[in-house]
Amino acid sequence: MIAKEKQLRYDTAYMRMALEWAKLSHCKRKQVGSLIVKDRMIISDGYNGTPTGFENNCEDEDNLTSWYVLHAEANAIMKVAASTQSCAGSTLYITLSPCQQCSKLIHQAGIVRVVYGETYKDTTGLEFLEKAGVKLDLLKVKL
């Protein structure tokens, strides 16, 4: 039981950090933050936003998210891909559950656990991850 309580303390701390990281996003409609943790070390972070070199306008004139905006988890996974680290066996902490597209990246990257703070309106990403054997934990945390 002590190990479970200790894990919850770590999960809560990492989720709070992901919530702080979300604040870095320039998106107006939804700010999402993520961390990838392996062996209790943060190996990557990300938030939703435009690709490098683009203006930080996430929404178009109709207030819809632009198609080229990168999701927080995709940003974090791509940072790992550009490093000497590996996501294999890691945990992803994300403030909003993954969409369909990102769930494929998560599984393919070897992430084995996803801790998320809110459920996205489309749950097919979570359903895919569950089918793929990725452990899913909803953890609502306030700053």
C-alpha cells in the first residue's frame, strides 16, 4: 500500500507540472501540457502550439484550431525522437486525454502508461490505447 501512495504522490506532482507547462501554450481555446517520465526522470515535455518558425496563432479567424497545430504529447514525443533518449517503458502525463492520432504515436513510441487530467470529448484515442495494452489512469489535480 505504501508503494501505491508513493506513486500517487509522484503522479500528482508530475500532473501539476504538466498543468504548469500547459500555461506556456499560446492557444486560446485549450491549453494542454505533457511530460514524459522514465525511471522517475522527466525525459521530455511539450505543450500544444504551432511548429517552430510559425506565428503563435493556434486558432483561425473562425476561432477553430488550425490544422498544423501540434498537440502536447506529439511535441513531447518528437523531442525524445530528436534526442538520445527512448520512450520505451515510460509514462506520459497529459492534462487532456489523447486524440486518435496522438494515441497511435503514444503506442508506437513505446509509452506504457498514460496519466491524464481530463477526458477529451472523443474517447476513441483512449479506447485504442486500452486495446493496445497501455495502462490508463485519470487523475484530476488542481494547482
